[in-house]
Amino acid sequence: MKRAVRIAFEYYLALPLGGAIALVWANVHPATYFPIAQGLAFLVNDVGMAFALAYVAQEVIEGALPGGALYPLRRTTVPIIASIGGTLGAVAAYVIFIRLHDEQVLLQGYPIACGVDVLYCLALGRAIFRRSAAVTFLLMVAIVSDIVGLALISPDYQVAYSVSTVPRMASVLFLAALGVSALLRGLAVRSVGPYVVVSGSLSWAACYLAGLHPAIALLPIVPFLRHTPRDLNHLRLDASGQGHESATHFEYLFRHPMHAISFLFGFVNTGVLMRGIGTGTWAVLFASIVGRPIGILAAIGVALALGLELPRRVGWKEIFVISLTVSLTMAFGIFLATGVFPDGPLLIETKMGAISTIVGVMLTLSAARLLHVGRFATIAGPRQRVVAQHR
């Protein structure tokens, strides 16, 4: 039992569990599922996702610190370039597919192609690579892509204030959030609470007023939190006893709430009526499974040609598997779709497209096994030694 719980926590199985429950419930008894999901949507998508993205950003930032897997800058830059290439590749593939099928009304759905379900990627990445530089690399690719997607669908909250007043208020709140964070950092405040409650609330309000999606609210605060360089091993205490496994460390403190957020995010966003497959479905699938991996591989090729470097122990085989891992649009794509299309057939088509990217799981696992990447490298070892002996 303990082993099962440990595996569930390590690989974030709460997320697919929540998604599976939502998918079944929505199709068996939609009249009860959708009111509950809609009631939870604001709390989960606008508040909970802010913590989820901050949780992932913490790992990415630590990977870029001296001693981290993505340090120095010539390594840190590569996943950012890969993310840009993947996003451009996905959007280009989506637009090309739509134009070829002459359904121009679907063109406005291109932000959906930007989305990468960072939580599903985290689960699949951990399942293949465990804790390694490859996971940090793919998380940076995913989170940059999601920031682009969120920026593109950010709703306009400027309703109760004049157009001239809102930007000014949002700017003041955002600068106050950064100022409080800098002050707390200067005072060597180690507790995560003041950063999240005070600075995070100010930043959330600033995003809301500025018309930016509040899910990105904690990202500007994360750099001010306490960080420990992330090596390629499991989370450990440093020499002072204040490493990752410490109550002053954001990731350690939110390790259990993250599973609840993952479950609820999957539950709220994955409940889709299994019908209405159309051009939008195939466009999202094509963009995710074909366009994004091609864009990532091409961008990394350019980056390496310019003299940049991949993280240690990450080669082209790992990069290929990573490019397939981040093809999962899933719940985040559904989330983006609801910000693009109103209720109707176009929304249903694109939601089905996001769900259909689940095929990326099998493609990724198959590629990892064939290429002997990550956990599958241990499977290949004995066989390779036998072949070598016969030779």
C-alpha cells in the first residue's frame, strides 16, 4: 500500500485519475457533472493553477542556478529556444491544416495549439526520466509555451473601471508586489507565507485588472523565493539542513497540495462529451503531435549550431522523447479552448482535439523504449552486453 501511494505521488497519478472521473461522469450524467465543474472552475483555474505554475517554475529556476542542470546560460537558453520553436511549429501546423480544409472560422483557435499540459508532462516525464535534467528541460519548454497560450487568451477584465484607470492601478499593484517581494528577500524572510499571501495577492489583483490570466500571477514572485541549486539527484537537504526538504522551500511545502490541485484541474477541465469530432479536432491533434515536435527539433538544431549546449546527459535521443512528451495538450488545451470559443460545435471539436493528444503518451513511451531512454535504458543494458559478448 505504501509503495502504491509513493508511486502515485511521484508520478502525479491524481491528475489522470481526476481526468478519467470527469470524462466518465460527463458522458454518463452530464446534468450533474457540468454544474459542479463550472462551480469549481474559478477556484481551480484562476487560483489553483497559479500555484501549479509556480511549483513548476521553482524547479525550472533552480535548474538554471549555478550547480543546476541547466546552468550556465548557454544551456538555459536552449529549452527557451526549443519552446519558441515548438510553439511556432504547432501554430503553423494548426493554421496550415485549417486553411487546407477551408474552415477559416477555426483560425481563431490557434492559441489552443500553444498549450502544453504541464502537469501531464510532469507526470509522464517523471515516469520516463525520473528526476533528471531531462525533466527540468521539458518543464521549461512546457511552461514557456503555456505562458504564451495564457497571454493569447487572457480575458478582458476591464469592466468596472475606466480604460485610463485600469493600467495605472494594475501597474501600481504589480510594482507593489515586486517591491514587497524584494523587501522580504532583503530582510531574509525564509517563510513562504508572506511571499504568497501578500506579494501573490497583489500580483493576482494586478493580473486581473490588466486583463492577464491570473494563473501567471505567482510567476514574478517565484524568483524572490528561497532556492537551492537542483542537481540530478532526488531532493535532498544541503549542508545547512535547509535544502529542498525544508518547510522554507516552496516546492516541499506545496508537494501535497499540488496533488489536490492536479486532481481538481483534471476533474474540472477534462470532462468533455465524446462527440463532435471535426476539422478542429484533427487540427489540434496535428499541431500537437506533428507541428510541435518538428518545431522543437528544428529550433534545437539551430541553437546547437549557434554554439549553445544541451544539459549534461541529455542527447538527441532524449530530446526526441522530450519533443513527444510535450505534445500532450490534454486538460490545459481544453482550458485554453474555453477561452477562445463560446459554447458550440467549434468548442466541442477543439476540446476533442485536446483530449485526443492522449495518443502522445503511447508515442512517447514507445519512442523511449525503442531508443532506450530514461528508465528503459536499464532494460537495454543486459541485452546490449549479450550482443557485445557474441561479437
